[in-house]
Amino acid sequence: MSSAISTDVLIVGAGIAGLWLNARLRRLGYSTVLVENASLGGGQSLKSQAIIHGGAKYALHGALTGASEAIADMPRRWREALAGTGEVDLGGVRVLSQAHYLWSPGTLAGNLTSFFASKAVRGRVDQVKGNDLPPALQDKGFKGKVYRLAELVVDTPGVIERLAQLGGDGLLAGERLEPLQENGQLVGLRVDGRDIRAQRVVLSAGAGTADLLASLGIDQPAMQRRPLHMILAKGASLKPLYAHCLGGGTKPRITVTTHPCADGQWVWYLGGDIAEADGVARTPAEQIATAQKELGQLLPWINLSQVQWATLRVDRAEPAQSGLVRPDNAFLAEQGALLVGWPTKLALAPDFADRVIASLERDHIKPGSHDPLPALPRPPLGQTPWEQLLP
Ligand SMILES: Cc1cc2nc3c(=O)[nH]c(=O)nc-3n(C[C@H](O)[C@H](O)[C@H](O)COP(=O)(O)OP(=O)(O)OC[C@H]3O[C@@H](n4cnc5c(N)ncnc54)[C@H](O)[C@@H]3O)c2cc1C
């Protein structure tokens, strides 16, 4: 029987939300244990397109209501973390692109002209031309317009690995979780038979949170899954591109990000509207054919003949949509010693941590004194979809 542990905050789920929160709490002097039942980042986080949104995309459909939305401040907070001067030290982690772009393939529709003039967007978007265009769009055949957003794209494997380092000795590979209760109150969890007592338990288990809540006999907050069918393309002819291609509707027609592979090649990772409802209904072969047709129309100068293709089905896990959920903030619900939430976006991990810390401070939960942790079995680092599907 493993020895019992006591800690200040026990976190379940080591995606971006759990790992960022864990690093921040440790920096504030709290002792923490972070339990993961699969791999670090291997849920949604390493499958994301890693765009640190500032909200410009959401302004397209009027969801961004102003400066009160937490998302507007996320690029600054990530940039400071990446520079080693922020709330967590991500110094040394690679930034894949210092900007994300909006690209309109033809002339801008009227509603988009007003979008670019709108208050939400002013100061955050600049038009770029010529040599300033993303490399993949630098072709005489390119006729569209391109706007540079003050948003960045990060290398998620580097982020996850660095946050795991900052997690020190507190990362625990654990599969079987049971509630630990005293007088009807939650006082921790039993993980694979080992009692872990904590002042607060935070569930940040992404798509696993609904099952975890059910196993604790709790039905709130409700979770929803949003399925996606992403496309991956790998080949020497694909130059870096980080852009939302506008299709005239409220959602980008296609969103392209570019990620490095271990063999030195790059992968284009395609999401946006193409990966949503109609894309989910397509078979992988149909989805690849659709992507080939889209890219052939949008970027006809790019040679796709030697490109390898794959698709990935993945669900986004979020709080069930209701009037209470704001789209551009992390979500946290509290029930006594149990805190449950979803960042809703990789970019919003700092906001998720803010909400947990605000709850601890409000309840006067201070760093306690605890015995040093015993050596714990450590979860492995997760793999990116391109490492798995296009090695
Ligand atoms: C295709 C795609 C593209 C995206 N692109 C972007 C983007 O460009 N920008 C952006 O900001 N956001 C993006 N997102 C959203 C973003 O990825 C997620 O909001 C974010 O990664 C969620 O982080 P998380 O830590 O809550 O969840 P996850 O990363 O899913 O982590 C949850 C962890 O909990 C673990 N777990 C589950 N159950 C248990 C259990 N019972 N016990 C222990 N551990 C458990 C899982 O194994 C996993 O490691 C994208 C999402 C997808 C799917």
C-alpha cells in the first residue's frame, strides 16, 4: 500500500489547464500534486492549432463584446511567459509564429470592411503586402488581402515539456480515482489506492471531466463535446502559413497552422469550418479530397503531388452552452472543496489559473506545511498527431 500524501491543491488532468495552474500555484508557494491517467498534453492540448487568440476571430461573429473579455489579454500574457518574465517561466520555448494572419482570397465582402474598421479590431490588425506576406502566399498568382493579427502561435510540445519541468516532483501517473470523504465533505482523492488529502481538488480533465464527475456522484457542471475532423498534410512543398482564410461567413473557411516534425519537415494542420459539421460527416478519404480541392483553389501555385495526408477526429470539451457561459473566458464552477472547469481554449489557460487562484484567495486557502512528496510514478509526455499519424 503506497503512503498517504497531503498537499494544498490536488489537480486532475495534465493538459494545458492543469499544467499551467500547477506551475503557477507552485510559484506562489502552494504544494501541489497533478494526476494524469494517460499522457501529459496528449488530450486536446497537443492536438490544438496552438493559436494564442486575442479575440479578433471571434469579433467576426460579434461574440467579442469588448475589453472585459479575458481573451483580449492572452497574447500579452503568453508573450511575457515565453520571454521568461511572466507568471510562469516558458523561456526557451519555441514560438512558431509571432503573428497569425487573416487572409481573404478575393475582394472583401462589405460586412468584413466594417469588421476591420470596428472598435474590437482597430489597433490589433494591420494589412500586409509583398515581402511581408506569409511565405506560402508570396506568389504572383496571389490576389487576396492579408491582415496581420497581434496573436502568436506556440510550439505546444515545447510548452507542455517546460510546464512538466515546472511541475517538479508533483506529477503523478494515476488511473483509479475515488473520492476521499470525511463527514460527508470531500477531503481529497484516493488515487490507485493511495490517499491524497488536499485543501482543494481541481478537475481539469478535459473530455474526461464528465466521467470523473459521474464517478463522484455529481452532475454539474454539464459538459459538451464539439467534434472536429482535422486534416494533416506533410511535404517539402508546404511553406509556413499561419492564417484564417475568410469565406465571407462568420467562421474561417479554413485555418492553417504549420508545425515542425522530428525529421525536419513541416506539417500543415487544417481546421476551421472545413473541420466542423460537414467535415465531421465526411469519411477520412472524403475529407482529404475536400481539403485537396480547397487548397487547389485557394493556393493553386503550391504543388501538392508529393504531399502525405491524414485526418484526425477529435472532440473539443467545453461547459455545456447556456446563457451563463461566456465564450471568451475560461470556465470554473465551485462546489465546496471541489473546483471544476475547462479553459475552453489553450490560449485561456492563464485565465483558468486566475479563476482558481481567486477562489483560493477568497477562501483564505494559504500554502500549508506538508511532508516532502515521495518519489511518484511520472506520466509520459504526450505525442502530437503528426508524430502519430505521419511519422
Ligand atoms: C483540433 C483542435 C484545435 C484547437 N485549436 C486551438 C487553438 O488554436 N487555440 C486555442 O486557444 N485553443 C485551441 N483548441 C482548444 C484547446 O486545445 C483546448 O481548449 C485546451 O487544450 C483544453 O485544455 P485542457 O487542459 O482543459 O484539456 P486537455 O488538453 O484535453 O487535457 C485534459 C487531460 O486530462 C486527462 N484526463 C482525462 N480524464 C482523466 C482522469 N480520469 N484522470 C486523470 N487524468 C485524466 C487527459 O488524459 C488529458 O491529458 C483546439 C482544440 C482542438 C481539439
